[in-house]
Amino acid sequence: MGTASLNHDKPSADGVVDDEQELYEHHRIVCDPKQSLIRLDKFLFDRLSNTSRNRIQVAAKAGNVLVNDKPAKPSQKVKPGDVISIVLPYPQRETELLPEDIPLEILFEDEHVLVINKPAGLVVHPGHGNWTGTLVNALLFHFGKLPSTPGAEIPRPGLVHRLDKDTSGVMVVGKTEEALTHLARQFFDRTSDRRYNAIVWGDFDENEGVIEGHIGRSAKDRTVQFVYPEGDQGKSAVTRWRVIERFRYITLVECKLETGRTHQIRVHMQYTGHPLFNDANYGGDRVLKGTTFTKYKQFVENCFKLLPRQALHARTLSFDHPITGKRLHFESPLPADMNAVLERWRIYTASKPWDDPGEALDKEEVNRIK
């Protein structure tokens, strides 16, 4: 039959997506020069673990299986030297998860997709001791009222991306295998469009910019990410940002993801010396800009109490409907906690002369938070 070299870009065995916020698998297979002629779906079925032939056929129908960069049918014969690429939605975990009646704020729903506004504090994907109280548990309960995916005992909550526990905002869920497969391809190809609002420390000289820097797990602390500017580790990451409103000591920015690395906005902003406001994991949970007055420090700490999380919100999401092809756009207004903090900063900075820049971060502090 011949052999093939196989590269994976998918979740690890413990369910952790090492470098991606998206929950999909990408496989690239280079066929051996001695590869015998065989149907594409059988070829992939033989090489991909935990993947059914039906799942491969659904992926091919959605255009997610490419042979030499061209969409291929399941019946196509694999030839020596072929380069095969396949994108699959994240498979259902073997661990049994129970449905839970957790309220969902639904922005849109039809028989194919579900769009929700996720609140801060809700874990999206089970794991690391969070096997209950997650978005997946809520989706299992919600989907229990709906037709199951053909061949599945229970409907599979169709996640193709996720948000951090303490990040709020718009998410899309696929309700059928076909919808899920289409969405996975859009997130892989970056044809979906996501915009975030973030409150970050400090001011910017420019009104917009681009942050580029490979992101991977930190060697010192595996729970956080780190920027490797030389590109010797991690994966490439690109974040576009623009200023929405300036408050001298903090800034409200919009961020557009060109890639979907774990904690991307949080770690990229920290890398540039602008950690997210009250982001404990990346050094934003202390006074990093402003005056030395005790009253100012108390003002900031009161803002932290109003917003007890990183100031990050998935504001908008656009994607093509997986069945109709129509471009859909959804928006979630800033949540109450972020709005409350911004209003306090508006009042505070309005009472201060604009020619008083406050106390800037020194170079040592900037390097330390990096």
C-alpha cells in the first residue's frame, strides 16, 4: 500500500488545544512514491484515528478535503506523491458529559447554527477539573430539545472556537455535522471576521497598528503564553489594533485577529507594554500608568472591583452561513462591568488637564511585564 508522512495541527490527548483557540483538526499527508491507487475516503479512514468514514465524506462535501490544493471527492483515487489536506471539526470527547440547565443568551438560531453572547465567568470547554458548569454542558441541555446528528446517540455541541473563561462576547456553534464542518473551514481559512474590544494600560502614539510575534506556551509557566519574537518557538500570530477612545492612562482599543492563538490579544498587548486592564495572568492587575497619589491608586483598585477580570470582550463576529452562504454579522454591546469602568475613567480624566501626562512606565517596568 505504501506509506505516508502525516502532520497534525489538533488538540492534544488531554483536550487542550496547545496553540489554537479554534477547536478543529488539520491534517496534512504526503503520499509515498510507492502509494497504491485507493479511494481517498478509505485512505484517510485508515490513517486518521477516531475518524469515521462518514465524517470524512461530510468534510469532502464541504470542500474541506484538498488533494494538491484542489477540492476532492471521496471516490477520487489517491496517487503517489499526492499532498492531502483535511480540516475536521473537533471530535466528541469520550468522557461522558451531562446536560445542565444553564441559561444561554441566544442572538440567533436556526436548524444549522446557534450564535450566543457568552458571559464572563463561563468556561467554554470542559477540562482541567471543569467537567460541569461549562458552555458544553449548557449546549447538551439545549440541543437535547433538537434532532440529533445522524448516527450520534446524543447531539454533539459543535464548537469550532472558544473564548477564555473571563472573556465575554459572541460565539457561534454548529448544530449539525455539515454546519460544523463548514464553520471549521472558515475559521481555518480565516474567512470569518472577529473583532474584540479591550481596555489596555497606557496610551499609544499611533491610532492603529499591527502586532506580529510567534506565540507559544511559556517555558516558565505552562498556564500562560509567551511571545517569541525571533520565531524560533511557538506559531506565527498577527493582531491588528486601532484606538477607539483614549483615557490618557488607559485606552479602549479594537483588536482584529488574523490568527487564533491561545490568549493572543492578552499576550500580544503585554508584549508591547500594554497589558489588559486587570489581567492577572499578564500583569495588568496593578497600577501600571498614572500618578503616585494614594487617591489615584484607590480609584484604580475600585475599578478593579467593578471589573474583576481581564477587560476583553468579543464584540463582533461575521461568517458565511454554512448552508445558504449568506454573510451573517452579529454584535454584542460592551457588558455592564466594562462600561462602568470606562464611565469612571471618562469622569476622572475629564477633571485632569490634558497636558499632565502622569507618571509613565520606566523601561525596567516595561521589560519586567514582558
